[in-house]
Amino acid sequence: MTEEEKREHCIAERKFYAAEQEAKFEQKGLEVQTPQTEHPSYKLAFQDTDFLLREELRPVRFQLELLKPEMVLDEAGVGSTLVMYGSARIPPPEAAETALEGAKDLPDDERKVVESLVAKSKYYDEACKLATLATEKSIIENGKRQFVVCSGGGPSIMEAANRGASEAGGESIGLNIILPHEQAPNQYVTPYLSLNFHYFALRKMHFLLRARAVAVFPGGFGTFDELFELLTLIQTGKMKPIPILLFGKEFWTRVVNFEAIAEEGTISKKDLDLFRWCETAEEAWAYLCEFYELGC
């Protein structure tokens, strides 16, 4: 009896062909084309890109975009993540001098912007260090990797996060987003953990589904959006508290008057305890270890 015949008589063997096999059958059957087989309606639904991109299929695309990253991360043994948010514009320290040199002849207001961004390049270093600390710790619980570094997959602070993990010899996640302008993954994201999204909402959901700590560095609208959604989820009780490590008190208190919001009564004074001010990676990692009683 052949192996194929043995499988046919096996109780546990599936009796329906898998979708992949059916797709191969279809391709084999299309060797001879007819008007019927050439028409788009004949394509298998899951192989028909035009069909999947129809307006009515948006709920299905939501489901696919929720499911694919979940499966990839689960199969990769990722139990929890250390998420790192921050600007895509802050230059790495090694590019700071070049940036300043190029800004010398710019109008004053533009030159000051470049100088301000360069002054924040220290946070690139701190993001890199924090990612290294988390990766070197290599915590395994319940057979899953914990505090796997996760960034938005782009440049600047995001790159620093993935770079720190890579330089520590570990893997890291990049959750990219399709934008009208080019948005390619940085070179330090682990290739098989480099994921791409169409929907911001699904991307933000995946940032937090496995997050056990979030480090937030100076940033723009995107960083604000991610930070305030996280604060709202915890403040309203939709999410259990996790360490929110807010880097750069001088920056954040200049652009957001947290104390004034509390004084106005639109948030409680205790809501200001939802996040922790940090300036260095060591300080942030120490608080994270204290919060989870890791004995670091």
C-alpha cells in the first residue's frame, strides 16, 4: 500500500483538499483557456485581488489585517512586547554634524528647527540602549519570548529601537503602514517580523495587544495619537495599567500642559500618575523591572 493509499484509509486524515491544493487544481485546469475560464468571475474568490479590494470587502480586509500579524507573532513565539513610539525626524547622533552643517545657510526659522531636532538626537541613543537592555535580558515565560522590541518600523526613533535589538543579537518587530509618500521598513527590523498595514486602527491595535510596556519619545501627530489613545484606554479601564515611559520631560511639558489639563478638571490629578518621566534607558528599564518584579 502506498503512502497516499495509507492516508486515504487514515481516520485522522482530512477528506477535503486544502485551499492551496484547490488553487493548484484550478491552475492545472486553466491550461486550456475558454471564454468561461478567462472571465474574472471564474477566479477563486480568495485569489481574486480585484474582488478582495472591492468596497464591500472592507470587513474581510479588517479581519485579514487583524489575523495575519496575530498568526505571525504567535508562530514566532512572541508572548509580549516592549513598544517604542517616537518621531520619524530626529537624526541619529552620527548624522547630527552633517545636519547642522547643511542648515547653516537656511533662514533662521528653518535653521532653528534643524538645531532643535539635532538636540533631540540623544533620544535616538536612549531608544537604542533601551532596546538593547530588553533584548539582552531575553526573558522567557510560558515558552514565549517576553518584551520583544516593537516599533513602527520606520526611521529615526523607530530605527533606533530595532537597531538596539539587532546589535544585541536579538529579533525585533516592525509594524509599518502604507502611506502616500514612501514608508519603507528600516534595515534593522527582523525580516520575518516586518509587517505592513493598510489600516491605522488595526496597526494601533497590534501595537497594544501584546504590549507590556510602552516607551514614548518626542514625536509629532502620530506619536501624540498613539500616546493619548494608550492613556485613554488605561484611564477608562479598557486596558490594565502597564508602564508608560515618557522620555523627555522638557519636550513634553512644553508641548502639552498636563498639569493645566488636571487643573481644568477635565482629567483627575491621579491621571498624571499613568505615565513615568524618564531621561535614560537605564532609568526606564529599572522602573519596568520594578513594576514586574523582575529582579533586574
